[in-house]
Amino acid sequence: MKNTFYLLTLLLLCAMLPLNAQQIHHAMSDKEKALMPQYLDNHSSSTRGFTNPPANTVRCMAEWEEIQGLCVAWTGFTEVVREIVRHAVTETQVYIFCDNATQVQNNLESNGIPTDNVTFVVEDFDSIWIRDYGPWSAYINDVDTLITVDWIYNRPRPNDDNSPQYISDLIETPFYEMTEAPYDLIHTGGNFMVDGLGTGFASELIIDENPDKSLAEINESLNAFLGIDRMILMPTLPYDVIHHIDMHMKLLDEETLLVGEYPEGSADGPQIEANLQYILDNFDSAFGTPYDVVRIPMPPDFGNDYPDTNGDYRTYTNLVFVNNAILLPVYEEQYDTTAIRILEEALPGYRIHGINSNQIIQALGAIHCITKGVGTSDPLRIVHQPIKQVDYELGNDQTAIATIQHPSGIASAQLMYATNTEGPFTGLEMNEGFNDNWSAIIPAEAFAETNQLYYYIAAESENGKQQTRPMPAPDGFWTVEVLGASSVNNVNLGTENKMQQIYPNPSNGITVVPLTTAQTCTGTLVLKDILGREVEMIHQGKFAPGEQNYFFISTDMAPGVYIVEWATELGLKTQSVIVK
């Protein structure tokens, strides 16, 4: 019955859709919408998968955790896929769904890309959008057993819907399917992000596509198969046609949200801001603290248009973690440099590879949309809420606690700290406590004579595997702002605030205002016109010590001379900027 259904569906697709898979758009066509009811009526689970959930607790992995492979589909936009493979093969195995392995291998090697870490998956598939239909990796009992989980793909593309099982067969994992009542669920990967600790995010598209299920029933399915015990849902956006949250939002770690930012009142900006405020007002991170927010400007297209004026939905949040690297969609250097700088500050140590996405974004997707990670079968997991700030004058030691797990157990763990980003790092042995918790005490004197302390956690399992968090350590690290230190060792901030050179100047788009703060202070950073009238409140409130960048967007501003004014209790700084 199942094979007969797939054959009939494929015949209909051949009659109603373009013959070449590369031409299948990210959004569902009118012809596909007509196919969808029949597709759902006849959908059945595979003959291999388990349709009942695992008996033990399940944990869906976060994207920044270690992966053993990255999945892509070689069809259409092959230049983009090739660049993804170029950078991914240095970090992990790459699984390429393709029609002709020899042809793809020749293409890669002729472009200087080794294929030693490439596995060619010669199976039928329908489209490039593997984020939406690809496999989801989860673990039974936190780290013990890797499983592969699938749901009903929200497109009538049956070959795509089969791909999770092919990957599960390759890596030999138990295969679980959310395809039979009461757990059947229609879903899509671009509209789902998780923190690895039981929290999931999605737009309300997941409700719209499961009209016969209550929200409680949807949550029950996600909890049973993926361990999601809290779903944070947000209204869909007016100009995001596919309503996938990865087009405007990204979890960078358990408590940090990367959020796309538009000029005030433009495109999806108002709804994104409303959704973000809803999250901040109603939900804490899994650590019980408010989410940190990193804003990243969404670039206009070549005509300086945004989606509300028929511009492409250019986005930087549609990036993907690949172990120690980040693959980032890029578009134009004048905007890309700002985005890269923001990510380097938020995620130090990661190798950021920009991949030109001007063509594929016209099909409503970018890098995250066409990649899907596969979790390692041997995870050494480190979960830690970073220490962000200490007051040296209080003279207190600081206790750092981390959950550290591996199937074989943990042999040892160290907290490594330094007062300079180049090191040397001093090691503190961590002590094992209850429930896989390890702790170390950073002595108060470690914070002396520095305004910033840098640290990471390293662990070794009983079977000899080693891992760090952040993963790129020692190039990657967490930063502790030290208040009240007697002197400055790493950076000489002086005794006053400094406004560095604003750039680009003249300005015509995203503009950076670099500040160096001598000590914690409060005040305002305001953009004013030449008559002293406020044009934009760039920032109001606390300024933390150190170097920070603030931004405004001049695209829609009248040409002329403007003044950036920074007023705090430490004094007043101004600088002019020309908008052309």
C-alpha cells in the first residue's frame, strides 16, 4: 500500500510540478497545495521505524553540540552547496544526497575540495531544503544512545520525506517516526530550534498545519519523541512567506538569542520586536535567567529594498553550526562585515565562513535551510551557564558549575582561565558532585589587576575522549567582566569613555558606533540632526566596561550631517557623521 501511494504521488508530482528537483521552490506551490490532502490521507510510516516513543527519557540535541555529519542535497544552487561542502569537510563527514555520485565527486575535486570526508547517498529525493525534511538527532538518557527521529514533512514530497531513514540506516541508529496517531505530527525543521535542555521554539505555523490537534497534543508528541517539555510559540510574520523562525532568529547557546533587526517600522521588524518582547516578558532561559539578546541587522537587497518593498528576505540568522565553524549566508561586503563582527564578538573562536547566498535567497532560503546536522554517537556533553560579571571589591571567590556527561563516564575536568585572550591559561581541577555536576572555585585573586577574565571548560571521558566548551577553546572562551579591579592588565581603558571613529562615514546603511567604556556607567547614546533634534535613541541605560559596538541604519535618512551624542555620568562625547 505504501509503495503504491508513493508511486501515485510521484506520478502526480511529475504531472503537476517542474520535472527538475532543483526548480522546487522552498514555499509550497499552488499545485502542491492541491496535492497535500491526498498526501496526508495516504501517508504511512516506514516499515522500519518505531511509531511508539522510546521508553526512557529523550533529549533532542542543540545545534552547537558535536556532530558526526552534515547532510546536504545536490540539486540546484550547486555553487552554494559546493561551498558548504568545502568548509564542512574540515569539520565533519558530509552526507550528500545526489543522483550521480561520480559526477558530484568530479565537481568537488575539480574545485579543490577533497572527498575523503564525503559520503554520497544515491537515493531519490525531491528538493534541496533538507533542513525541513532531514533527520533529527536525539539521545536516550541525555547522552547514552543516539536515535534518529522523523515527522511528517509539511510538503507533498515523498522522496524528501524518506531521507531521515536513509541517514539512520547509514549511521545505524534506532529510527523513530512521529507518523501514527496519537503522535502523528506535521512539521518542518526550519521552524524548530531547541536548546538541548528541553525547550523548543517555533512559529504558530505548527498549529496551523496540525488543525486536528490541540496544542497539548502537539506538545505531547514533541515531548515523547524529542524530550521537549516547553514550547515557545510566536505569531507568524507578515513578510516571511514560509513562516520559519530560522529566517529571523537563532539560538547561539542555552540563553542567547540572535535576532534579526530591521530599520524601525520596516518589513517584519515590528512583529519580530513584539515576538521578542513576548519571549522576554514570559519566559526565562533553561537556567532560570532572562535571555540575552544579540541583534544583527537584516541587510536590504541591491535596490535597498526590504521584504515590504519587494526586496529579498536577506538574513544572517540563517547560519549553521558545524562543530568549530559557522557557515554564514553573505550578500554584500558593506553589510557582511558588520554581521561577521557581531558574530565574532558573540562567539569568539569559531571559524566564520561566509557563503554567497544572493541567488538562493530568492527562493526563500539560505545556508541553514539546506543543511542538517547529525549528532555524534559518542557525545561528551558540557553544559554551563557562564559567569558574566564579578565585583572584585567584594573579594569573593566564584564557583563555576557544569553538567558534564559521556556514556563511559567522566575521568577528569578542568576550568582553564587567563587574563589575556592569548593565554597562558591556568588550570583548576573540577570536582564531581551529584547528578553529573562538576564544580571549580575561581579564587578572588584571579580577578586582580584585570578588567576581564577569560575561561573555558575541558573534560576527558573514561574512554579517553576529550572535549571543550566553548568547542573552539582555547581560541573560544567566555568573558567575565571584572568590576573594581585595582588596575588593568589586558586593556588600558584609561579614566574616561572614548568614542572611536564611526564607520562607514559617510554612511548609507548599517553604521557602527564603537565605544570604549572606562567603567560601568549609565546614560544615552543618541543620534541627532544638525539642529540638535533627536533622530534615534541608539541605546539607553547601562554601558558595561570594555569595547562595544552600537548600530544605527541610515538607509532611509535624509542626506546631511548628523551628530552622535554619548552622555553618561563620566562625561559627554560627540561625533559627526555624514549621511549621503
